Amino acid sequence: MMTRRQFLQTTAMAATATTALNLTAPLARAEGIRGVNWPIGCYNRPWVEKGWDLDVALKGIREAGYSTMGLLTPFPGEPFIGVDATPEYLAGLKEKIAKHQLRAIMGAIHTKNELSVEDSIKNVQQQMDNAKAVGVEWLLTFGVDRPQDYENYYKVMAATAPYAQERGMKLVLKPHGGGSGAAEEIMRCMAKVNQPNFKIWYDAGNIIYYTGKDPLEQLKPIVQHVTGFCAKDCAGPHGEIWLDFGKGKVDFPAVFGMLKSAGFDGPVMVECCQKGKTPEETTEGARRNREYLHNLFRQL
């Protein structure tokens, strides 16, 4: 049996605990939904300069704080996943990337307009087989520039998207002018290819560079198809792209905010940064852009 004083003390303690829980629970929920944890990787492109090689790029990517990278722009003598790559080269490439404590998650696929559709399909499939040997997950394609090549490109992508899916890889389209310039062209491409394993890796900087259009407005009609992001800033149509993020015209907070609302979950790959006269200065530019994205994602 409790005395009246003990009863009042116990009741007061319980009320205090309940109040504390009620005060902290909304805060915990708010903290739980604030920010995103999208993976951030880096392409090798910033280090593709005369005299610099893949080892320099891999060293820079790792020192800039990344753990994943993309094989975008080949160095001289480095076909990456191109059709000229031999099994021995591909094995060595995979080993070299691993030695730098990195993992390649993306490789660029290139089409040749001079080939027949049948030969182009075989060419792309060979690149996909090479990508599988290196262990990449995403296959990046750029569309084509000339309207007379559009239909053949659609046919090649429609035939090779299932081939990639069977091998556990994802085929994606990067805005790059021409047939992949902005929302209208991209939606047409998606409709023509009409394959579930053909999605979009958005590039807000390229929307500005090639078309001069607002990347936020161009994202709205296609946002549900975006599964990855190529990160670069841009000063204006055909303007400077080797910039620290936030110094160009891309509204990164608005673009990534829209992607978050659409359920996007990454990855995000840094393509460009402020280049320096030395590989080390370029590495610092890549580090700054990684930190910019990291800080932005924490605030979304």
C-alpha cells in the first residue's frame, strides 16, 4: 500500500517521463526524415590530361574521399570496356582499380553510327560483356546527335537493354544534346526504346550546356525515370563546366530536392570539378565537390 505522498510522487514522475517522450518523439521523427544518404562517386574525366594516366586518376579519386568511380573518358592506351579490350586487359583493369581501394560501378557504352543495326547491337553487347568482366553495374549511353541516326539508336538500345538485364547490369541514358538534349527528346527516346531496363542518369549541367533550358523544369516530366545523376555545374550554354559546384547556374538544392520528392536514391557521380595545373590541385577540386554534395544531402 502506497502512502498519499508516494502516490503523488510516482504520478508526477510518470507524467514527467510521458511529457519528455512526447517532446522528443516528434524531434526524432523529424531527424529521421531529414537528409539523404545517397552514394557519391567520381568519374575519371577530370584527370584526363596530357601526361596523366589512369593510376594518377585512381589515386586522386581515392585521395579526394571517394570509394566508387566510373570509367567515363578513356586515357590513351586504356580502352576501358571498349570492344578492343582483351580479357587480360580487363582483368588487369579490375585489379588496378581494386589496388586503389576503389570499385568501378559504371562504364560508358559507345555506339557507332556507321555500323548497321545488327553490327551495332553486337558491338554494344561486346562492350556489355567487357563491363561485366570488370564488375560494373551501370552502363552509360549518350544518345546520338544527328536526327537521321535516331531510329537506329532506338533499335540498338531496345535490343541490348534486355541483354544487359540478363547479366545483372542497368542501361541508362545521359542527356548529351541531340536525341537526348532535354525532356522532349528524352521522353521520345524512352518511348521508342520501351524497355524496363532503360532509364535516365540526369545531368543538369548538360541540360544548360547543350540546350540553355532550365534543368529543374526539364526534370519534371522525366523525374520518375531517373535512377542516377551525373554531377557537373555549368556557367551557361556551351559555357565553362570545370567549376566548383554552386558557382554555375545549376540550382543543385532545387534539383536534388525534386529528386528526393520523387523517391530517388542515387547514386550520384561527380563528373567535373575545378581543374588545376597539377593532378593534386584537380584532386582538391574533386574533394570540394564531394563535400558540397555531402553537406547538401544532409540538409535535404
